[in-house]
Amino acid sequence: RAPDNLPRALANPNLNLRGHALVSVSIPTPDGGAIVAGGFSYLGGDSIARQGIARILANGIIDNNWNVTAYNVSDMEISGDWLYLAGYLGQVNGQTRRGLARVSLSTGILDSWNPNAAATDYPSVYSMALVGNEVYIGGSFATFGGVPRSNLAKINAAGSLDATWQPETNGRVESLSVDGSSVFASGAFTTVNGLARSNAVKLAATGAGDVDASWAPVFNANIYRTVVDGGFLYATGCFSQVNSTNRNFLARVSTSGTGTLDPSWNPSPNGGCTLGLSVSNNHVYAAGAFTQVGGLPLSRIARMSKVGAGAPDPSWAPSSDGLFTYTLTETASGNVLLGGDFVKMSGQFNPGLVRVSANGTPLTPNLWSETNGYVNAAVAPG
């Protein structure tokens, strides 16, 4: 029997329940703001409805004039006024777009560009890189638009599949990075075009996408994110060794020659796979399951030097209560946008998405990433 002191039932209950939603990808915009994407239906509390993607202005305000609908975005790139989207897409702005799409960065209007990665299903496109108006994609697929392609493909400016560029991996491609005339593909594979490669490969951006015969660093487990910067390929993942040298979940190798491991740069996070990665002019940002970096107590998120041993910055120490922060984006102001599965950041309620200052302090306005909540059980008196 229910207790007698229960509150009286509401005649027309409307609890407006909300739950926190994961933010998984972000990209800085030229105006000092950012585009963010994830599983959210609302940002900034109750006031602003946004369906899976939103534009954040340089001052942290959500752009009321930019309203795009796109769920399951896994990667984004910007070229001029075009924002390219890749992911497990089915529709963008209510129109069919499978795997890839592009919208105006200034207006959010969907473009007619439509590579149509799959006829009926939702293709697994994980990563994307641009060289001019040509789009390179990686993921876990056996065909693209009905044409055989093994986890890698190239789309030309008109949106059609490049008939010549067709390298093949025997496992998924999680990340793509470009350096001049080369495309670096990383993920979970052991061969590319029949040649032995351990989770990373350097490909020609033109022609058939030939494998670089010399560049062959050996990562002993999968790579999740990569960034090319200053002659290095930075990588996060689940690896513990690179070229038979201990490197826990974060490392950098040369983009030239054989892919030599930097012998000095070794932040050495503990705790397991490191996922988030971002490289700015002065810093490397990483996020994962760690509780220490370089022996310093840093919870889930860290900022490191690009020089020397990659020493972590103990003064920049936002602390997440989630398991993973998936995306970190430093904007032109020096603030950093963090997205992940957290509910609190540095003890403050900031579900899914937060800006932190150059010293790591959470900033306002609040960007809370939320979706509709639900009730699993209820009891009625009587």
C-alpha cells in the first residue's frame, strides 16, 4: 500500500524531463566560435532546441540564426563557406543524405552536393579529410554508392566517387589526416593493399592512393584520433607500444621517412585508451580514462607541451566526472570547448558540453547538452 502522505497527483502532468546528452565532435570556426555535434535535442538549458548539431559563437552564445538538423555526425571539415559532415547519416535538414553532406557555414542551408554513400542503409563513415574540394573518407564499409571500396574512398568536387583512388584496408579506418600530397589513415587494420601496416598508413592523395613504401610505424593496438602538425603525426588510441617502444595511449611519429617515433615526447597517460585529441599552436590536448599524466594527478583531460618530453600543464586541470571526453577544441580566444559524456566539469553542473578558460575554469553562458528524459517506473497511491 502506498504511503498516505504522497503529494496529490497532477491533473495534467508535464514534467519536462531532461537527460544529459553526449557531445562527440567539434570543429573551430574562422570567427573564433565552433560547430558541435552529438546526441542532443537542446542546448543551454530549456530555451534552445537544436537537433544534433549547433553553432557556438565566439562569446559562447548559441547562434539562434543557424539551425541545422543532423544526428550521428562523426566528423566535420570546413572549406570556405561549406561545412562538410560525415557520419552514420540518414537525413540532414529533413532531406536524405546518406553518409555525407554539406551545409552552408553562414546560413545552415543544405547544399545539393550528395555523394549518396549507400542506397538504403546508414553507412559507417567515421572520418573525413579535405584537400581543396576533394573529400577523403574512412570508416567501416565494403562499398560506396554500390561500388566496391574497402574502408576508404575519395569524392571529387562534384560529389562523385573517384574511380581511380582505391586503397584497401582489412579493418576499419577511424581517423584521416592530410599533409601536403599525403593522406594518413589510422584505425584498426594490419594490411593495406596487401602490405603489412600496423594500424597506420601513409597514402598518396592522387592516383590510385599508393601506399608509401617506407613509412611504416608499428602501433601495437588501434588508433582512435590523429592530427598532423609540425612534421609529426600525433595519435591517441589503445596502443601501449610504438615501434617496440613503450608509449601509453598517446604518441607522435615523424610524417616523413619511416615514421620514426619521437624518442623524447612521452606524456604517458595511465588508465587505458585515450580518445580525444587536439593540437593548437602551443599545446596538445588529450582526453581519456586516465587519472594521471606524466605522474601528475589529472582527471580525464590534460594539456601538454609540444616540445621536449610533452610535460603536462598542472595549472590547466578541468576535472570531468564522466568516463570520456571525446572532443576538445581550442578557439582563437584561447578558450577550450569540451564535449563528452560528463554531467559535471570541475564540480559544476555542465552536462555534455562546456567552455573552459585558458586556465581551465568553466565559463558561462551554460551550454548544457540535453535530450528528452524518460520515466522507467511509477507508483500510484491506493
